[in-house]
Amino acid sequence: MKKFFEEFKEFAVKGNVMDMAVGIIIGGAFTAIVTSLVNDIINPLIGTLIGMNFSKLVATVNGAEIAYGNFIMAIVNFIIVALVIFTIIKNMNKLREATKQPEEEPAEEEPTTKVCPFCKSEIPIEATRCPHCTSQLEE
């Protein structure tokens, strides 16, 4: 149990948790704005175009009222939120790709060895005599 709390403490102290909390708070505020947009602007506009108010669409089943118009508007609300979030993430990914530093290709290193012309063994490039066959190497 102690290990569980230590892991939780480590998780809670990380910066990602604070980022997530800020995101949730902003998301809640954004949802309130979109809900108002749907209920106060889009719903009346659709109502005037098709001649009905979705929030007043109700079905009565065995005496219970089912407000399916509100459900339709909740779907519209969800689609708008999803569309805006998709657009934001897509633009953020484009921005991230545009600002991404191109990876540098490693420069070709100069050779550190050469082949002895007499015994064909690999020797250091600075060698003047082959350590294998003891031949004098020309510069």
C-alpha cells in the first residue's frame, strides 16, 4: 500500500498532471461556450429554417416525457466541440512540424585506417611501416 501512495505522489507531482488539470478547466469553460452557442444561436436558427424548436420536441411514452429534441441538440453540441478540437489539434501538429528542427545527417568521418599495399592488412592511417609485414610504406 505504501508503494501505491509513493507512485501516486510521483504521478501527482509531475508537470503533466498540472497540464491536464488546466486542460480540463479550459475544456469545461469551452463546453459552456459551445453549449450556449448551440442552445442560444444554432437551435433557434435551425428552428426558424425548418419551422420547429428542437428543445420542445418531446415524446410521451406511458406518461413519461422523453425530450429527444434536447438529445439532438446535445449531438450537435458534441459535433461542434469535436470539430473545433480536431481543428485545433490539426493546426498544432502542423505548427509543430513547421518548427521542428531538421535532423542533421552525421558528417562523414575521415578514415582512420588504410590498407597495407604489401600484405593487405588494415593499419592506422599515420603508420609509416606496416606492423604486420614490416614493409616501409610510402607517403
